[in-house]
Amino acid sequence: MKSTRNLEAELTRQGHRASADTVGDLLREEGFRLQANAKTVEGTQHPDRDAQFRYINDQAKDYMGAGTP
């Protein structure tokens, strides 16, 4: 299986100019279905994962509220 970016690079190498978006459009027109990369789950998530993101979000709000970039 090749990505549209890989196909774009190969077409460019062969002297054809086409963006990855154009490659995707052409493939869909020909009846191909494009699939996104499948995400794999490796191990269990950290039990404090949500708390970590809440903490980061709170810190960001504090900095933005204080006008700190």
C-alpha cells in the first residue's frame, strides 16, 4: 500500500507534476477508497493521563490570561 505522498514522489521522479491531493482525487475518481493509517494501541494508558492534560490546559489558560505569550 502506498500513500498519496509516495505516489506523488514517484510521479515527480518520472517527470509528472501532481500534488498528493491531485493523486488522491484521481484515485477516488477511478473508484479507489483511500484509508487513513490505522492507529495502534500499545499498552495501557497512564491512569493520570486526563489529569495531566487538565493541568496543562489550566497552565495555558493562566499564561494566556496574564498576557504571557
